[in-house]
Amino acid sequence: MALYALHIVIPSVVEESLAQNIKRCLDFARHDSEMNVTMNSSRIAAVIPAYQEEKHVGEVARRARAQLEHVLVVDDGSTDATADRARFTGVDVVVHPQNRGKGESIKTGLRYWLERGSEYVVLLDADGQHLPEEISHFVDAATSASDAKIFIGSRMNDTSTMPLVRRMVNRYMSNKISRICGQQIPDTQCGFRMLHRDIIPEVLSGASRFEYETEMLIVTSRKGHRIASVPITTVYSDEVSSINPVRDTLRFFKLMRQYRKL
């Protein structure tokens, strides 16, 4: 009888000990993962290009600063209080003396953080369309997709709140750009992105205005880099687009013709 009782007790003890060891291992792995994200985050910086965005830039900068220690607003020659609203939040601010275009604002920000040793640079718009709280999605993607050097947000998983015309244009342009890039990019028009420092020197030239964001994808693709998509939330409120429908569309098609010939 004693032997039978011993037979019952020993497996129970072993099972409990094994469960405790597994739990300790999982807790350690989770802690190690969290530490890695924290360490990576300390080397991640954000760039917020802004033009005439006094209404939204302060809130966007404040929320971005809550996610990352290093945040830069590039005021592209605004005539309103954009720079002052950004400075009030405690982030870094660089002001272009005159309007040079969104592409040049992004390049200014990329150079700024490249010179300061950042490993990744996040790009997000100043008008509130991109949620700073979702920067963590890009950090998680970089951790799991180590072969990608550029990460781009995708709003196409849920287009229910996206205006129909914009949805159709996004899909049309994304298909055309994906073919030129040689890889599928669901939402090429999304400005919410994260770049690894290795590719930043490769994208510091070229277009100066909105078409720069498209050219960035083409250039990095043709240099053999994989572009990873990161699902993000679709946000539309009272923002006013700075895109000129005629002029910027012509610039886009000119860019497409240029790269088709190469």
C-alpha cells in the first residue's frame, strides 16, 4: 500500500515542479523580450513633417513623445504657429525658412536622426491621421521581420471609414507601384512608416514633394530590400490635405514614367 501511495505522489510532485519550471522559463522569455523592445525603443526616433498644422501638431507631438524619447518636428516654412505648438511639447524642432515640400522635410528629419545614431526612424503625419500609440506595431514588426529594412502602415485591412474615392485611388496606385517595385505593397500611399538606418543614405536624394514617399519605395525595392506592411488604424477627421490634385498627380505619373524606363 505504501509503495502504491509513493507511486501516486512522485509523478504529482514531478508534474508540479515541471510546470513551475516552464512558467519560470516563460516569464524569463517574456521579460527578456520586453527588455529588447525597450532597448530598441531607446534607439528609435520619430520625424513629424508639418506644414500649417498649428491645430494638430502639438497633440501629435505630445503623444509621440509619450511613446519615444526622441521626436523631431520639421516645420516646412509654415506661416502659422506650427513650430511654437511643437516646441511647447518639448520635442526637437527644425524650421525650414521657406516651404520646400514634404519630401525635403522627411529628408531633413532622416539626416537629423542618422547623424545622432538612431537605429530606426519612424515617420508620421502631423494632421492626426496616424496614431502615435501604434508606433509599437512597427517595433513589433521589426522584431519579427528582421530581413525587412522598411515598414509601411496599411489601412487596407479595414477600409469601412475610408472615403470611397480615396479607397479606389489607393488601390489603383498601390497596384501600379507594387508592380514597379516588384513586391506587393497593400497601401503605398500611407505615410506612417519606419526605416532602418542602413537604408536612410539611399533615400536622401530624389523628389522633394509628396511623390518622394512613392520614390522611397521604388528605390529601396530596386536595391533589393523587402518592404513589410504593418496593419494600422484608419483615421479621418477634420484634416485638410496639402496635396494639389492636379499638380501632384502629374508629378506622380511623371515619376512612374521615369522608373518604368529604368
